[in-house]
Amino acid sequence: MSPIVPSPRAPQRADTSALVPSGRGSAPDAGTLREAGGTQHAESAAPAVERWYEAVRRWYEDGLGWETDRGRPPALPTGVRFDVLELPAAAGRAVLRRFGRTGPVAVAQGRMLLLVAAGSAEELPALLDWLEWGGIALDLVGIGAGGRITAPAPHGAPGPCQPGAAFWLRPPEPPRGTDLFLPALAGFGSRGGDAPDLVRLVDMAATECHRVRLRRSRVRPPADRPPNQPLACS
């Protein structure tokens, strides 16, 4: 039997009243969120959505010390506090079943986002080569310096309902000092091995991405065969 993925751990301040841990501003109330979700006219919903986005930005900046941009929705730059390994959600779920201890994990648009130590994305191609995954199409992407991801809604706080909206599966916790304890190479971005091992995580992610690709290739008919043509039997 496969091990069960641990339930997502809520941050220490997971309730919606603490969207802004510093006390500056407050979380949007239920009425505001319903309005933002489209139950009112578009002209009245727009300010509510903007208030929600501003609350999200303050939650990240004041509560976690993470930089955000002014986009709609807000985005988190990569390569500053963390990098991201992006892979198909099906592969990511398998990784989480096998790799219990990770950094924060988010899901968006059918993709899983694993937060890893800053600088890891740059190391990914060489690391895959070293693990003998080089040259294989894996659909495993590293997002590092100069990149960004959509900021998932704070864990436990309802937000405007949008298809494919990013959300935290394993949310970040308020930092203890400057440490995020993200998966990292030994001696790189970690304190004497405190962080989860990046090499094991990448190897497992590559394995699961390859398995997903193989499964998909088995259920798709060849491009040069008409959909209704029966398969040849030996």
C-alpha cells in the first residue's frame, strides 16, 4: 500500500482575520469576497477584487517577508527567496506520496509547484544529466532568477473563484529567522543538511514525470492513424 500524503499543514496564522500579520489592513470579509466572485455588477466587483489582491500582497510581504509584484493577480518572483520545480500535477502527487518532507507546495493550472532553494533551477539541467535523465523529455521545469509564479491565495482564506486559480497544498509558514528549509543541495542553501535533499527530490520528480509521459503515450493513438481505425493484432 502506498504511503498516505500528509495533510497540508496550515501556517501558524491560517485564519482569515490574520491575512495581514502585521496588523496593517485586514482580510476581505465574506461579503467582499462574494462581491469579488461576481455576485454583484462588474463595476462594483472590481474594487473588491483589488482589495483582495492588496490583502494577498500584504500577507506575503508583511507575514512572510516575500517580495510581490503589482500584477492582477499578484505574482511572486523566483530566484530571490526560492526557486520552483514545476511538473504535471499527477507526477507531483506521486512525488508527495513518496517524498514526505518537502518545502511549500502549490498547485495551479494542472501543474504542481515545488518550492526549492534559490539557485536550484540553474543547477537542474546538470543535475538531471548527472542522474542520467539528460536528453529525456520529462516536462520538469526549473523556474529561477527572472521568473515568477502567480501568488496562491493565503491558506485557509477564501478568494475570488477562478478556474485554475493557484492554491497552497503545503503552505509556507512564517519564517524562523532567515531559514525557509527548502530542498537544497548538500551545503548549498542549507544548514548542515537541515533542508530536504534536492538530489533525491529531483530524481524522484524525474521518475514520476517519465511515468506520466509513458502512461499518456499508451492511451493516445498515433498521430498518423485515423481515430476509428482498429489496431493491428499480432
